[in-house]
Amino acid sequence: MTIQWFPGHMTRARRQIQDKLKLIDLAIELLDARIPLSSRNPMIDEILMNKPRLVLLNKSDLADPEITRQWVAYFAEQGLKALPIDAAQGNPSKEILNRSRELLSDKIEAQLRKGIKPRAIRALIVGIPNVGKSTLINKMAGRKIAATGDRPGVTKGQQWIKVGTEMELLDTPGILWPKFEDQRVGMRLAATGAIKEEILHPEEIALFAMRYIAKKYGDSLKERFGIAEVPQDTEDNEKVVQLIEDIGRKRGALMSGGRVDLEKASLTILRELRAGKLGRVSLEDPAMLAAEAEEAVPQG
Ligand code: G4P
């Protein structure tokens, strides 16, 4: 899916989610475990207002488990419970239900004290395109849910999907937009495949991703591609391009004359990265983002 957002879209998306808030007890914010902040909507706190919220770090099967742990701690510091999940292969329904119950325990206990039997917890899944919303809804529903869409002329009441007897999900997730203004965010979204590379050049995306991957996962690269050297100084673009060329040569991404076809080499790297073939790789960690945020503060 290509992401193309305009201010009008954003206002509409925001309004659609806010209209649904009154129907639910809990918002489930779905993020990509490999890039939790880059896959996050910059206005999420305002959009969800004070709704109780569970953060899910999806695609954790592809992310570095140690960095995922750092992210869980990061969210905990902000008072948010974050749960790593793998919606594609796993079935996280039970854990999601348990965490949701914990988050709403005050409300549930108050109802029990009054002798009211608590009804099923009602939740809305929100997240940017490609983060895994439909996969998760289908998994929790235990069947494939047809996307209702919001085509003009099709008036359809809000549908609730039962997850066992204790939870109900709204059938259409809330679609959010990522933080486009920051180019690094765009690069990370492109590297994970959340946005298609037609918008950006594969060479640029691979170069950007490799600056991080070479530093953090040098040994995996050596092993996977059979290369002897992986640069540690990844601030130096030339060294990183050299690495991409080395990989390209190993993969036979050559042009006539024997020179490495950089575009082909970049596409190979991105394809293998997205498929998890470079190992479990995250593309951002809390310490790095803190450093980037500091850099962004104007000096003087
Ligand atoms: P969306 O509704 O938020 O737009 O996302 P969707 O569920 O369509 O998922 C986007 C892609 O991410 C899908 O792959 C899906 O299989 C994959 N995905 C979702 N959850 C996980 C997960 O936990 N781990 C991994 N590894 N992948 C996940 P696709 O290639 O676009 O489609 P398909 O090959 O599954 O048909």
C-alpha cells in the first residue's frame, strides 16, 4: 500500500477514530517492533485522548529481542504497557485479553462491587498502514474478516467481532499516518517495507539502513554474505557503499563490465532484511532516538 496523506485525510482519519472512542473501553495501538517510534503517529496522545491504551509491538519475530526489551522499558517509563507480539505466526489473543483486563481492573472491580457482571471489553485497533492490523484482527477473530471499507453508498452499522466471550473488537481498525516530516522516519518505514520504494530510491534506503545494521549486526552480515570486513565507522558513506558493493559482488549483482549494480545489490539487501534473512534486526533503539532528538534541538 502506498501511503499518501494530505492534511484533509489526516483530519478525516482523526475524526473517524475519535468518533469511535465513545464506543470502546480500550485502544490497542499497534506499532512495528523494529521501528516503534517511526511507525507511531506523532499525534497519537491527542487523538486517543485519555482512553486506556495497550501498546502492541508487532512483527517482534523480525525484531532484535534485546532491543524490543529496551522498548518495553521505554514505554513503561511513559506509563504505557507494551507487549511484543507476532500476529502472523502467533496467537496473542489471550495475552492481549489479560493485559486489557489489567488495564481496566479499576472499572471491572467497581462493576463487580456494584453487583454488575462486567460486559465484554470493547476495543479498537489503531495503527499506520502495513503494521499488521488486519492480520491481528483476523487472528483474534479466528477467521478472515472481510474489510468493510468506507465506500460511499455503503452504509453499514458498526460491527463487533467477538474474541471469546470477554472481548469485542471493532471490525474496522483506525488507520493512522506516520510522521512524514522526518526523513529518517520515511527511510525506516521504507526499509521495513511499510512504504514502497517507488517513492524513494532503493540505494538511498539500503544505504540508510546499512549504516545502522553494519554497526549493530556486523557479524550477521559477515556470516550471511560471506564477507570479511564490515565497517564500524558507518558515518562515512563511502565505506557503507563499499559494503553494499561487497554484498552485491557476493550475490552476483553485476553490470556488464563486472561493476556492481548498486540498485540490484540494494534491492537484494532490502528484500533479505524484510524477510528476516539477516537475522532479527531492529532499525531503531531508544538510546539512538534520544541522541537524534538532541541533535534536532537548535543550538544557541
Ligand atoms: P495493515 O492491516 O495494518 O495494513 O497490515 P496487514 O495486516 O495487511 O499486514 C501487512 C503485512 O505484514 C502482511 O504481509 C502481513 O502478513 C505482515 N505481518 C503482519 N503481522 C506480522 C508479524 O507479526 N510478523 C511478520 N513477520 N509479518 C507480519 P504482506 O507481505 O503485505 O502480505 P502477505 O504476504 O501476508 O499476504
